[in-house]
Amino acid sequence: MWQKQGLLLDGNAVSAFSASHAALPFALALPNDSHRLFFASRDAQSRSHVFAADLDFSTPMPTLGPVTEILSPGPLGAFDDSGAMISWAINSGNDCYLYYTGWALGKTVPFYNFIGLATSSGGEFTRVSTAPILGRSITDPYLNNSPCVLKEGNLWRMWYVSGQRWEESASGPKHYYHIRYAESADGIHWKRTTRPCIDFSNDDEYAIARPCVVAIKGGYLMWYSVRGIAYKIGFAASHDGISWKRIDDKAGIATGPTGWDSQMIAYAHVFAAKGKWWMLYNGNDYGKTGIGIASTERLPSISELL
């Protein structure tokens, strides 16, 4: 069971660097045993930019250092000209690979999403291409976003959101997406599979978003966001990272009774630091109320779950 520690970053107090929101948090372990927090915040045109700050675990409640912008929306007409939203970061050799969701506005549907990549060797982040590294395909005919990337030896593994269709609804076009899997030899060129990892469990679900996969002894754990009326955090376990068992009642965290995360809880990132496991997550309104943090002494084992 996760123990909530409170708000790490109030989304209503981001005016020093952006207009609103602190969403899609991610903590990257650095070589000196410190961590760097990445997150997305919106400008006055509601376009997401990627920001970063040092994350200090020297006190019981972690604190943040100064916030800096590291990636802005792409050029006019590009897949990310209406927003660049952090999803995952990974160190490989001397480089940091920052995977993000690019936003472009649509006419018949509200938006299009595809996956982009920017890299850094210690300086500024630079896009590897003005095009997405994962665009439209037979597997992802409408959109893809929110990649989670692990590197195991020479194999890069990605779990990501794949859009399957849009449907007309009383409130306008409604998107349907779930989680799929891809592999790569270099972290840039990916081979996608056709089998969903996490699919809808009932007719009310239509959005399964932002996977976070953790490798543990004997298998893998995944936290993700699942949406019917509002997002909640779901949970799954796997022996191989490809075939998964949904166990949402074991997620160990839920909305609060009142306040900033009382209506929605979403976009979890789970990581280890200072002898504990930590979860960063968003509350109400997709990160408008900010980033919360929770902790636990241990994660469930694969033998307990499968």
C-alpha cells in the first residue's frame, strides 16, 4: 500500500515558469545518486513544454530545486508544433534519451499524438528528427503516445499508448486507446507488435494511458492510468513483459477524500531511491492541481501476484 506524502509541486503555483499544469512526472536517477524530475507544463496557448528540476531526498518530504525549461514545442507544421509532453527518460552511455509525446491539432478530431525523441550529452536536448520516431502504422493507425522505455542489455523495450479508433459522442469525437509493445536495437528505430499488452476490461473503459513498467525479480510490474468516468491508476504483472495480468485492485493507491486528488489520480511514475520505492502522480484535471508523491517500503513480488 502506497503512503501519500503530499504535494511535491502545486500546479496552481507554476506561474514562475509557465501558465498552468505540472503533469506527467518522471524521475531520472543520475550517476551521483541524485535524481532529476521532468514534467510538462502548459503555456498561455495551452501548449505543453518540458521542464526539469533537481529532486532532493535528503529530507523526509522530498524537495525541488530551481525549475528550467528543456524542450519547447516543435516548428510550425511538425507533429509537435502544439506541444511537447515528457513521457520517459533513460541514460545510455554518455547520452540521455528523452522520449516525449508530440501534439498537433486536428480538424475532424481534436488532436493527433505521436512519439518523439530528444537527446543530450550533458548540454541542451536536441531532437533526433523533426518527424516522430513512432508515427502512423497498421498497428497504430490513429495515434500513439506516452512511451515507457527500459534497456535490457542490447535490447530496448517500449510499452506505449496506441490509438485504435475515434467515435462520435454527445460531447464530440471520443478516442479509444490501449497499451502495446515494441522493441529496438538502438532506441530510435522500433519494431512494433500487434498484440495489446493492456486492453479494455469492460465497455465503460476507453482510455488506458501512460504505462510505467518496473523490472523486478522474476518479472515486471506495470502501473497505468485507466479511464471510464475519470482516470484512476491501474496495475498489472507479467513474467515476460509481453503477456500481462490486470490486477487493478492491487494498485495500492486511490483518489483522496477531498482536495487536489479527490476526483482523479493518474500518470504514475514508480522508481527506487534512498531504500524506498516512490510514486509520482497527478491528481485532478490532468495535472492542473500538480504532482503528488507517495512511498512504500516494498513492492509485491511476482509470486504473490501470478
